[in-house]
Amino acid sequence: MVADAVAAYLAGVFHELATGKRRSELLQLCLARAAASGRAKRLVIAQCDSDDCQLCSPIRCWWVVDSAGIRTESHPLGCGILADDFMIESPVLRFATDGSRVRMGAALGPDWYWVKFGRVNESGGVMGETLTDEFVHVPAAPAGDR
């Protein structure tokens, strides 16, 4: 199933966040100032109930990724997973796919949101080199960090 392959690809983002990597190779995105970088305890992945790559739809399926691995969840929002500061310790990454394309977006801290669009291959995996920015808003660098 394409959605499972996309979720498995995106699960790698948890390891990039949890280890504080300055750049996500999977998302082709700078994580240096993401509040979740180095502080994420888990990543919640949500597949939008859309067959036309729209992120503004109800959720079809949920996965949770943490140090134990990836697993499906029926209602992660209702079972305490997001009880912490969710954008930092439990960021939610949403995606939608039509089987050949994927759109994904997430907030990785206050005032930190991005949306990317790309292609999936025949086995359903995200082709990271095809990801393009549709929207990226990150906080400005502090004066001493420019």
C-alpha cells in the first residue's frame, strides 16, 4: 500500500529530529532552528483522507514513531500522545497521496511550518530528490546566529 510506504519513509524524520540533525536529508529541509530538533519524543504521522493530495481533510490513518519504531494508532490524539508540547515533543506530520504524488506538511515548533510536494515511486516510496517547497515559514535567526 502506498500510504504505508510513505509513512515508513517519513518515519525516518523522527530519527533526524530526535538526534538533533541540522538538516533533514529525507525532507531536504534545514532543521537547525526547528524547536522539535533534539527534543522530539515521538512523531505522529497522519494520512489525510484525500485522493487528490489535499492536506485539509479528515485523517484516514495514523502512525506513531518513537524509539520503539513505527506503529499504527487508531486515535493518537485521544490517548495522551499529544499531552506534551505537541509541536516540539510530538510534532504531527500530515500527508496526502494520489498514488503517484505526495504532499506533506508539519509544524516543528511555534511559527515553524512547511509544506512539500513530490513524487512516489512504483513501490510507494517517496522520491526525496523530487520534493519541492510549496510553503516554508521558519522563525528568523537570532541576531547572533545570522
